Amino acid sequence: MSLNSHLRGWLLVGLLALPAAAPLAAITVRITEPEFGVPVFGRVKVVAEVESEHQISRAELFLDGRAAGLLEGPPPYRWTLEVGEDNVGHRFEVMARDAAGEEAHDVVITPAIQVDQEIEVELQQLYVTVTRGGDAARDLERGDFTVNDDGVRQQLVTFERGDVPLAALLLVDSSDSMRGERLRLALAGARSFVDSMARLDQAMLLLFADTVVHRAPFTGFPGVLASGLDGARAGGGTALSDHLYAALKLLEDRQGRQVVILLSDGVDTTSVLEMSDVLWAARRSQALVYWLRLPLGERPGAISSAWRDGAGHHRELLSLEGLVRSSGGRIVPLASLGDATAAFTEILGELRGQYVLGYYPEPRRNDGHWRKVRVRAGAGVKVRAREGYVDF
Amino acid sequence: MVESGVVRTLKSSTALTALAIAVIGLGSPAAARVSELIEVRVVNVDVTVNDRKGRPVAGLERADFEVQVDGKAVEIVNFYAVEPASSPRGGAGTTLPAIDTTPPETGTAPARPLQLAILVDSSNVEAHARNEALERMRDFLRAHLRAGAQVMLAAPRRGANAGTVAPYNVFTDRLDLVERGLDELAATPAQDRRLAEFREILQDIGVSLAASSASVRGRVRSLEARIRAFSAEASRGTARTAADLRRLVDRLAGLPGRKAILYLGGGLSLRPGEALSGALNQAIGRYVTQLPEGARAPDLPAPSPDDDSGELLALARYASVRGVAFYAVAVGDPMPGASATISRGSVEAGSGATPGQEESWAPAVGNRRQFDLESSLQLLAGATGGLATGGRDLGRLLDRLLEDSRAFFSLGIQPPDADPGEVHRLEVRIRGKRLRVRHRETFRAMSRDEEAAARTLSALWATVNDPNPLKIRLEAGDPRPAGNDVYSVPFSVQLPVAALAIAPRGEVHAGQVSIFFAARDRLAAGPVRKAVFPITLPDSEILEAMGRMADYRLELEMQQGPGKIAVGVRDDLDPRLSVHTLALVVGEVAEPLTPPGLLVAVETGEPRLAPAPATVPVPVPVNDPSLDPPLPPREDPSVSNKAKGKRRRKYRLPEDETADGYRHALRLLAGGDTAAAQAALRELESGAARHAAFDQLGKIESQVLLELEKASPDGLLPVALLHADLLPIYRRLSLAPLAEHALRMSRRLATSVASQGSLETRSVAGRVLTELAGMLLRAGRLGECEELFELALGAEEDNAVARLGLAVSHERRGRYEQAAEVLGPLAEKQPAHSEARLRLALNLERLDKTDRSRPLLKSLLKASPDWIPLLAVQETVRIAIRERRLKDASNVLAAALERWPGHPGLRTQQAFMLDRRGKPRQARDEVARLVAAGPPDMPSPRDRYNRWPASDAAQSELRESTGERLTDLGRALEAVTP
């Protein structure tokens, strides 16, 4: 069992975190790594950004109240520490001083994972959306659900409603068809998602065309996600498959519920991977994929390329639809980009209302075959969950 | 001392003329600037703040806001919050904010007056949907309109009066007047012709593509032409409505308080042909998949060229800088009654579709159509701080409009370097809170003249409660008949000299007033005029003058009937502005004004001119188009009243002048000044475009060219290139008809030279045709481009660029066999042509001819330029992974990554291959490195493969070869010059 798979098996609920200290007057410090509210183990990189009108003379790092490193001279300030493998919280504090004698400090608390919620790695988790008459049904109990895995009814061992922290990757098409106002509207939607996230949620923003146009790291801070976006410009071809694959891989080692939210019309013109390749990866991923599907309005008559004709593009679009469905996510058609904000918010609401069901799959074979999963929740409701997973 | 005289005579394009006479003007002009003026300008920005659930937020303070102008933070010098006294959700008792001039004392203030213009657009919507929206509007106004708020109801005029807005009332708080307007509007027929046309085309697409394949190609062409015509007409409609909205912005711009326009209609089409083009594409796509093998498929239609985004963006900016917010909702069904189905099943040559197998495409087409109609409204609202609701939800929009007008924050800023006329970008943020803000995105520091003009113009349409700091009075004289129901209307502007700032200067006192005036009558609403009156008073007379009135007399020509004059007087030394209006009924009128209250009656308390109130007024139906007649054309003041109302005759270009103009452009070209020749030709063709006289222009140009062709066929070659060079320019400027004209002309000329020119010139003509074909390929007009490529190859078989272009077009259509056939001879004749070999290899691979494709790919691994071997590597790896030869893939990739270590395509493949080999963590690390690395230095080779393989060198060579024929052109021009 690898460390990463171990971490993925933890269920994080209600972690305690303290607010960062306010900066002092003329000099400011901000710890950018480790991330606030995220448990840390082993070797940890600590990065602090310090700004002042005067020359900055030194920065000192304290770990759990003890001096852990002093750097003299101007920034950058980076330390690498060994914090151990114990499941305990840590307090990182950086104190900086400038030539005028002004001091400032910043604190980041990383919590422990609550031991009573540790779950064995073999536990299979299903994120289940249930609706009744189009509205979220949030009044179901454990006994209302039945799960069939590979045709065998399973015994549910965990049952949760609501706020399991998210790790969301917002994948925004920034190719030629998104130039100008369209990109601005798309990013406004992405911002609204981040603005509405809960305290322990994290998101990463990835703008792509035929290559990465812009990326913001996984963070829970809207400001971090928005930084540098002003310079982002749409243009170029669309390598959707390549970047959807990258998104799934980037989520693999993130804790909590993994979600990809793709904003695109779905037309791929320059990927080196095909959608069937991405489907292969998606079946091995825990991520839910949501697709905010833009109308093909920008490309009438042009849905062909030297790589594939119209029919080929159509097949790729169908594959993408299948991928989204089988992941347990869904397609949200957008009539216009003006609806992007509402759609992002809708998805966040849906994620908040999901049930999380856990069970030990029986019989376990670990032979790499596809296990089909079916979830039921009684009459009068619609249930959506991932359609299966690869047993490996 | 009293002086009088004619100061200025203004000729108006509106048939309104003014004579300004300073009766007590004390009119010696000031010799120099009399005072240094330092002015602090403040720009007010109204900001609406909502929480995450969309509810208005109260309780914020100045320190919570951060304002940036052009990306730089600026200080907030004024701040106050307008907070609702009652329920923020517009419950019972909530009203539109009334006028309240009480100054804010503690940072909060009562609501400012809302000035709301409602434009009801009956195009693109069915009458019942529009009327349902009007009823909801009526309920809303009944519940919320109270004294103080002002509402104007307006509708665009179409037909003979197109280009004007019919006001159903001036700005008023009288519900009965607005309701009467709503009644009248509900009784007018909807102009839903375009909806019907849309429906018909959509239905015909389904029928045509289900019929026998023998005639399908012709039907597709016919449908394409109909879509283009529909698109052009709809685009003109959008432009007309945009112009109407701009007029409403003008009427609002000078009013105090919150200013908003509510658009109520079916929506404005941004790219009107898009939904239908998409439907046709979809139909063709399905049709093609059902064709038997070997059957020829129809060409995909070209994208519709019309795009009105630029026009609407300009309108949004126009409104934004004037502080007018757009609220908009598209009501009704975007394609009512369309039976949007397409036949499925096997369609064989000569047979129809299998009956009963139909699939609805309504959601896709409907979505595109709705997207098209609503994105314009989103654009207008977003840039002005207003709102446009999706989902055609008028109720929600009205609630939000009410909330916005009752709860907002007003921030006053002093923008740095606020040069009048310069547009600045504005951004407001709230520190440390997750709240949503809306505000206008731009502002412009208006000059004092613009401000005065805007307030004067707005006063024509609204009741102005101006404090009148200069204490001006307006008095009207007796109108005198001037013929054709036109009267000369004298009026005077009076103000006490003591109210003016007059500064000592040597032995005199000097000052200056500027008078802005405008009028509207039954036929015209004129522009604002300005007259400047310097004042010079000897010191010895200053005390006496202070007790007197200055009297400035002006005269206007106005049509008989109700009208209004608005005057703004500004003291130029101490820039205070007084705006006053004068409502009047001009001339003898015969019958009562019924119903009363429209236009004239709502403006009470102001003097009326002859005839006296006892005179029987003229009946004026509330929707009488003459209430707001066409705004006069700005560029053609010579049009007489007699010409009005006559049907416009088809414009004809002056043949001789046009031919001379064309020859002039060609002479410039022959002289080697290509830029001047392009400019001259653009001017000539743009002139023709203004009158849509393309056919005639084409004939005249062809006539000139025919003469030249007789003298020297080779001389036409540079002319072909001249027209071809204009094509991308016209496209960039979105001048679609001109671009099509350029394409037609260059194609005709190049084809002519390719068939009749000398042997040497034919190959150059082939290259011109190749360039044209490349433009069509980029535009996705594959059928046309293939035809031109074929012609080019006919002129020069070894034209490698044409051969590659033709192959690309075949690839885009999935015709890999034909692509390989085109490329084979090229790869054979020019083995060093690596692009030809690469394309040939990939097409052979697609055809499973691996015995030929694999060696070719292998031979390209060390070719140049870089994008060729990169693609050869990528494709080799793809094939190897597909065939589960992971070790081979790994080896090829490892070698390639040594040569191009950071290339994202290779790294993506590397990650995927690691994944397939059971190394997911290494794959993840590879992806993380790839994402962190950012964009590579070189462009994407896969994007390059998609593109037209033109090169700068080839273009330069083409121009050089063509330039050699300029002498022929010059000789031909000399020969044909009379």
C-alpha cells in the first residue's frame, strides 16, 4: 500500500484550522507553502513571500514554537523540514524584518487527520447524487441505499451526507474560440466557484489551448487562483484530451473528493491523445468529471481538422459524453457563457448535497477488470454515481 | 451700454435653424483669458453588491471598497450607501425610488430617482409572448411606480419610419400614461417575419436533406443562399435596434439619478446565421454518413459572415461612459413552432429517407438560437453594470432591477489624468469579503460642453427639476409661418447679470456665457447647438449692469404641432449650468388633443405659445409615428422637406467617375505604389458598398478590365493580386460583401490569366489562385477551395503548395484516399519535400497501408523543420501504444525527449505510456512537470498540421513575380486611355 493511496483513503471531515495572523504595517509576510488547513507529513517545503518598502534583512521560521531556520539577506525564503510521519497538527510561523526595523509575521496551521475517521484503503467510496422531481433529495438514510458491485450486493460500512472536502480542478478551454469576452465570462464563473468553496476545499485552475495557457496552484484562496489571470489570453488550437488526461492525473494525489470541471465546447483539434485514452485513465481515477458544455456556435462548419473529419470529431464528442457519465459527473449544457457562473454554483451545490457511501468490495480480485457498480435508493428518486471502477 | 446684433446663425440638418441675438450681450469679445480655472472633477460610480445568494448587501463602508482605474488604485472621495427602508426583495409597499434631493449626511442616503426607459422590441418575438411580457410589466409598474420615478416607454419604428424610436410617453411618473402606452403597444402587430423565415428554412433543411441525393447539392447551395440572406437581414435588424438603444441612451445621459434602459423583446441576434448554418451542417453530416460508398457528398456550407458583436460592444461602451445601465430579457420562444426533426435511416441514392425514423434536433438548434439572441443582451448588461437574465425570466429581472435601484453604493472618485474624451477602465472590489459587485466597466471624463449638451438633450424628454442657479427664464414670441407647415419660433433666454461671474480685467470686467439649445417638434428632434457670448463691461458701468437682465434671443424653425425647446446656460467663468425647457404648441391647430397628457401635457408649469390654450388641439394618437419622427440624416443636410416620405430610388453609381476611379487605382498600381492603389480601390469599393451597388461596381470594373485584357492579358495579373490582397483586409474589418466582391474579382482575373496569359504568367496566376484557395480553406469553404486548387494545378502541375492545400482539404473531409492520391506524385517528384511525405504517410496509415506508411514515418524521424520529425515521433509512438508495443514506444520517446526535452506533446505521451506500463506515480510526476513548465518555445506541430501550408517566402516570391507584370499593366492602361 503506497503512502498516496493510504492518504486517499482518509475521510476528512470538520478539520480544525485557525486563521492566519494579520500582517504588520509596512512589511508583509505570507506563507504560500504549506497550504493552510492541509495535513502535512514527512519532508515539507516552507515558502514565505515577504514584501516591504525597505530592504528586507532576514526571515526566521518557527515550527511548533521552536526555531527551525534563519535566513539572512533578501528573499526568496524557502526551507525544507522533516516534520515526521505522525498524524499531528503543526504550526508554521515566519517572522521577517526589514532594514527599517519593522517586523511582520504569518502563521499557517496544518491540522491532524482525525483518527476516529480513518478508513482502510480498501474501502470503496461512491459519491452519489440523488434527486427527487429534479430537486436534490437530502433526507435519505443509510438503509435507503443498496449497492451492487459486479452483481453482488454490498454491505455499506460508512455513510455520510454533505461536506466532504473537495479537490477540484477547473479546466477552462482558452483556445481561439474563447477569445475576448468569452474567456472573461468563463473565468468569472470559475471565480464564483472558488468564492463559494468551503474552508477546506481546494481548487486548481488550468487554462488550456494547444498547450497550458495559465495555471494557478491548488489553493483554497480565491486571490491566489485569480492572480496572474489578467494576462491570460485565449488563442490557438484545442488539446482537450491531453489536458483532461493531465487534470485526472493531477488530482490523483489530492485528498478529499476529486472533481474535474471542464468548460469547453468539447471539440479537440490538436491533442496527441485520443478520448479513448483519456477514458482508460478516467476508469482508473476516482474523479467525478463535470462538463459545462458550451454550444458549438463558435465553430459552425469548422468542426473538422486535418486530424479528423466531422464524423471523427463527432465520435470524440460521444466518447467524452460517455466518460463524463461513467465518472458519476454530468453534462451541464450552457446556452451561453453568461450562464457559466450559475452552472459552476449549481455544481458546487450538487457536490455539497452528495451522499458518500463506503463499502469493502466483495469478492475482491485485484485483476484489473472493470467492476460495474449500481446504486439504488428506493422508489421515486433518481440516483447518479460512477458506473464502475477498475479493480487493481 | 446696450449692444445688440447677430452673433451666430446656425444651419441645422434638422431643418431647425437658430438665430441668436445678444440683446444685452455687452458684446465686445474678450481679448484674452480672463481667469484661471482650477476644477476638481469627480466621477460617480454606482455599485450594486450582492451576496452569494444574490441578495443585496447593506452595511458596507468606504473602507470596504477598492476602486481601480486602468489598473491603478484611486481614492474614494465621496461615499454613500443607498439602503432600502423595507424588504429588499421588492415586497408590498416597495416602490421605484422617487426624487429626493436631500443630501446625504451620515454616509447613507435615500434612494436617488430612477430614470427608466423601456424599449419594447417586437422583432424576433411572437405577439402573444410580447403581450404576456407587457402584462407583467404593467403589474410591476402598478405595484411599484410612484411619484418621482420616471419611466419612458418606447418602441422602434420600422418600415417607412425605420431608424427612429416612437416614445409612447416622455419620462413620467404617471401610471395612466404608461398604461395607455402599454395598451397601444399590445395592439400593434409583432414584426415576427424573421421568425417565420427562420422556421421555414429550418424545416426546408430537414426536407431537402431527406430527399434524393441527385439534387441535394443544389438544394444545399440554395439553402446556404437563403441562410445568408436571412443572416444579412437579421444583422441589419440588430444594427437598427442598436441605433434605437443609442438614441435612448442620449435621452437619458443628462438626467440625474440612476439611469437604466430595460430591453424587452425577443433578443438581438449577434451571429444570426449561426444556428441555421449549424443545423445545415448537422443535416449534411447525417446525410453523408448514410450515403453509399463512393457517392459524392455535398459541400459543407461556409460559416455565416455576419457578426454584430462589434456594434453592440460599441453601444455598451457608449452607454457605460454615460452611466446608463442595460437590463435585458429575451422573452418568448426562440424558434416557436419549428418542427425541428431530421430524417434518419438509410438514404440511398435516388431514394428518400425511411419514413418514421426521425430525430429531433430542436434542442441543439434552439440552444444555438437562444445563445445567439441572449449573448448580445449579456454583453450589454455586463459592460454597463446592469443585468440580463437567462431563461427568459422577466419577473426575476424586474425584481433585481427594483433591488438595484433601491440598494447600492455610490462612490465618488477623482480619476488621475482624466482627459475629456478618453475612456478609462473601471474595477471595483470589496476587500476581504466574498461578495459580488456590479458596476459600469468604463467611464469617460466628459468635457464641460458634453455635460451641458447631454443635460440639455435629456431635458427635451424629461421633466427637469433643476435648481436653476443662474435664474434663467425662457420666453416665447409669436411663431411666424415659414411655409410647408413650418414656423419660425422666436424665444429669448433671460438671466440677471448679477447671477454671472464677472471678473475684473484692467479697466473692464469680463465674463462669458455659453448657451446650449435643442428642440423637438412633430417631425424632428434636433441636435444640441451651442452659442458663446463674451461679456465686457467698463468698470464705470458695472454697478448699473448688476441690476439688469441679459437677454439672448434665438429663433428656431419647427413643424406645426406640439414641440419643446430645451436650453442650457453655462457661466463659463464659474461653470454652473441652468437647464430649462419650454413646451409649446406651434401654429394653428384644428382639433382637440386626445388623449391629453402625451408629450405636451405632462410638462406642466411652463408657458405655451400661440395658439392659446383655448385653441382646439390636434388629435394625436398615442402611437402616432409623427410624435417622434426620424432623426435627420447627419451627413446629408441638403435633403429637403419635400423629399421626405418619398420612397428611396435604387442608387446608381456614376459610371464614368467610377471607371475613372478604378483606372486611377490601377495606374497607381502600375506605378509601383501598391499601398496607394489599395487605398484608392478601398475608397471606391467602400463607396459602392454604402449603396449596396456591387453588381454595378462589378460591371464597371469588368468593363475597364476587358479593355485592358485586349491590350495585354498578362497585365491583369497584378490587378488580380491587388483584389486578392484586399480580401483579408475586408474580412478583418468584417466587411463581408466587400470581401466577397474582392474574392470574385481576383478569382475571375486569375482564372482568366491562367487560361489566356503567356506560358510564364499562367503559373504565376496559378499561385494567385492558390493563395485565394488558401484563404477559402482557412474559412472552411472546402468545396470552393478545392475547385481553385484544381484550377491552380491545371495552370501549373508542379505547384506543391496547391497540392498540399488540396490534400489538407481532403483530410478535413475524411477523404484520405484522395489525399494520398494528390500527395503521391509530389512525394515522388520531390523526395526532399518532408511535409508531403509526412502527410502521405499519415494518410496511408489511416488507410491501413502500413507497409508504405511505416517506412515513410521512420524516414522522417530526422527530417527538418522540427515540426515534421516531432509529428513523425508522436504518430510512431501512438501507433506503438495502440499496438501495445510499449517498449518500442518507450525507445522512440526517449530518443525524442533528448532532442526536445520539454515538448508538451512528447511529455504527455511519456506520461500516458508510463501509465500504461503500470507506473501511475511516475506518470503523475511527468504531468506535474509538464504543467509547471508552461508553454513551450515552439508552436504546436499538431496545430501546424491543421493549418494551410503557406509560407512568407512563397508570398514574397509571388509578389515579385507579379510585380514583373506591372509594365504590361502600365502599357495596357496607356493603350486604353482616351
